[in-house]
Amino acid sequence: MTMKLAIAGSSGRMGRMLIEAALQTPDVQLVAALDRVDSVWIGRDAGEFDGVKTGIVISADVDAAFAVADCLIDFTRPEATLSHLQAARRAGKAMVIGTTGFKAEEKAIVAEAAQSIPIVFAPNMAVGVNAVFKLLEVAAKILSTGYDVEVYEAHHRFKIDAPSGTALRMGEVVAQALGRDLKDCAVYGREGVTGERDPQTIGFATVRGGDIVGDHTVTFAALGERVEISHKAANRMPYATGSMRAALFLRGRTHGLYDMQDVLGLR
């Protein structure tokens, strides 16, 4: 069964990559492309970025998109995603949400919506990153005593939330494996005379600059050794191809909240 897809944020860096991936993925049919109502790309062909004629005109009408699409893939901003989510509920259609920067109460809205429609909601759709999540769970359980945990992430200058959703998820995976709550043990910045490191904390370091697509490293540092688990993205295509797998995973599902661990069978 072919999955008919709509892509949100079509003129953005991620949106363009999603369109390219959709056009190349078997069993996926791109049927709609969305952008902001004030975008200069409204009314133009969705494949124009790559010199491809798709016959799909970029629009701001999300209800019209859901009239023809089975699923919307959304990597925009929380406020836009939540608006699209309401349209998905009205239409009874699926969503793949890769948007980051949600507040706790906004995540709760997504979870509530999943009671009536199927949703894959994950901070990172790349298959490699989700393999790292699983590796971190195993490593944290093995290195549970005597190891300090630090999460490093770097992204391009245009990213507007920090730490990244992927870095936070890495911290959550480690904290859960160690029986901790990330809200209680996270340290997001150090400056001045901080005193000795609290061994129960999980530290985060953030870099923003240039065109870095996404680097993430979790370090387990002990006296005499350290273990590092890293993922580095050279471009955005891994996020896009993972999103296609997520959309195909939702075929035939009527409701439920899933993440990429479900999609990849890593539970």
C-alpha cells in the first residue's frame, strides 16, 4: 500500500531534503507540499529547488493537503506543528513529527492527539542516531559507577533551540538507565568557580556555528579512561530517509504515539 505524503516547511533546508527523499522512496508518493503563507515559494513547484518537475504546487492550505495525503511529515517549529496537528486530527490522518523545542505541556498535546491518530514523534529520525540511543542505554548500565557523563552537541548557526532535541534525548536515555530524572541532574552551563563536579549530574555543552549539520558525543569519563559514543551527520538525508521509514511504519495504524525505537524494532 502506497503512503501518500505531505511535507511541511517545504522551502526549508530539511523540507527540501524530505521532498527529495520522498521522490526517491518506494511505496511513498509525494502528494502535497506546505509552507508559510508569506513564503515566496507559495504557488511554485515542490521540486523546483532541485530542478525537478513534480506537478505538486507548494501551498499554505493544510486542510487541502490532508484531503489528499495519508500522512504529514513536519520538521518546522512547535507552534506550526501544533497547528498542523489539529488539522491532522480533523482529517483523521497520521503525522511524523521531527520538530524540536517543545515545552512539556506541548508534548502533552501531542500525546493526547495520539489517542485518536497515529504519530511518530522523535527528536531525531536518523537510523544511526537511534542506534546510538540504544548503545547509550547499554553503556550507561555497564558504566553506572565511577563514570561522569557529559553530552556535547554542535549545530549550524541557524539553529534556534539549545541543547538540541537529540542531545536532550541522549541525556534522558542515560538518566533513565541510571535511575535518575534528567530534570534533577542536568547541568547546562558552567562558569566561574563551580567547585568539584557532582558525580550524579549529566552535563551538556552546546556549540553553534557555520554549517555544521549535527554532531553529538556522549562521554563516560572515569579516572584513567573514557568511553565516547558519537554520531556525526554530513548532511540531512539520514533524517529524511529515517522519516520515510517512520511514515511507512504508520500504514494501517489507527492511533498511537510511537518513536523511532518503535519504528526500528529496538524496544
